[in-house]
Amino acid sequence: MMEREEEKEVVGVSVLHGGMIITMDEEQRVYRDGGIVVEHDKIKAIGQSADILAEFSDVADSIVDLSGHILLPGFINTHVHSSQQMARGIADDVDLMTWLHERIWPYESNMSEQDSYLSTLLCGIELIHSGVTCFAEAGGQHVSGMARAVGLLGLRACLTQSTMDSGHGLPPSWATRTTHQCIQSQKDNYHKYHNTAQGRIRIWFAIRQIMNSTPRLLIQTRDAATQLNTGIHMHVAEIPHENQLVMDVHKIDHGTVTYLDR
């Protein structure tokens, strides 16, 4: 019977030196010739390269020269549509409302859970390549697919489901959703995926467009997010014409931000 190979031991202590380190700590320290010590997945020490090498070289399992590089905390992308990663180029020649009603909403409404998974993988790879380690999803399709991808990629994310319950331009499969269904599906996502992936995933609520949301949806979204102590991601005043659209749809005499405040 073949003996099982022993698992390779994870590198315990890594020393990185010679690069510019931007700490982004409370003191805003920057080391132009800096060193950093990482023990397993925790930062143990930061300082001048010479000091770090003198103290930790003897115990390091790995020493990496970062000369010519900058080391800093990962960026946070605060507005991402992971479901649209494979839809680039379909909106280059049209205005926002045409793009929504005739291009991207029909596209998204036909996505499968696997499509969402693959699209989020591609999106996440691009984010990582750009130095992003955390993102906020602005409203996509199939949170289950997003969560699978984020779990594999190692990113942190605030995931949301695209949510609308009224208005013009909705694809047939979206137009039948009631306010209750919109709220309940997001609650279900919260209970299934919030704090998963070793705590890296947060589930927020979402409003895709105010023009496609009833007052009831807005109020219940606020109340549900407050009850669950989580966030809300929404689009507000994307284009100058949006204020007029909100005034027309909701029969009010003021614009988007004032409407939400009231």
C-alpha cells in the first residue's frame, strides 16, 4: 500500500525588503527602502530594510528582494458590475437609457448561474491584476455564482443582487417580480452567503435604479438592511436627465437625492 505523501509545509516567515512601503497607517508612514515581515498570513513587522534584515533574516523561510517595487495595502473598488465583464463593447454608441433597456438588461436577464460565476472570475482576475483586493458589487445576477468565484479568488467583497420592482424597460423575467420577492430574495442571499469565504463576503441590499423602484421597495430595503445591520448599494444621479426622470416617474417636484432624503 502506497504511503501518503506528507503535505508541504506552508512558508512560516517571509521577509520582503528593498522596496518602497506605503503603510496607510494612522501615521501615514512611508519607507523608501523598506522591509516587511509576514508570518503565515499576518504582518509581524515593518521598518527600514537594514533593520528588518538584521533582525529577521536568520528566522526567515523566504527572503524576497522588492527593489524597484512599491508595496501598499490593496485597493478597494467601490462600484463593480461583475455580471457585465463579458458585455464590454455593447454600449459604446448609445446613451444610458438605451444601453439599459436595449443592451445590458436583456443581456443580464439571460445569464445563468454559471455565467455569473465565470463573469465574476474574469472580473476578479482583472481586479487582482490592478491591485484591488476588495470590491463592492453594484447589483448583479445570481449572487450564488458571485460568491463561488469570490471564494475561489481570495478577494473580499460586498455582494448585491440587482433589484427593481417597477418602471419601463424591464425584461419579461424581471417585470413579474413583486416587491416582496425582491426583498425576500435578498434576505435569503444574506442568510446563505453573508460572512462566508472565511468572513470575506458581505451581503448588502441593492437598488438598481430609482426610476424602477417603488417607494415601498425603497422603504423596505432601508428597513431590511437596518434590521440585518448591513449596507445598501444603489445608483444615484448617474446622468443629468435622471432628476427629471425621477420627477416624472414619482410625480414629485424635486430630484433624486432630495427624494431619497424625504
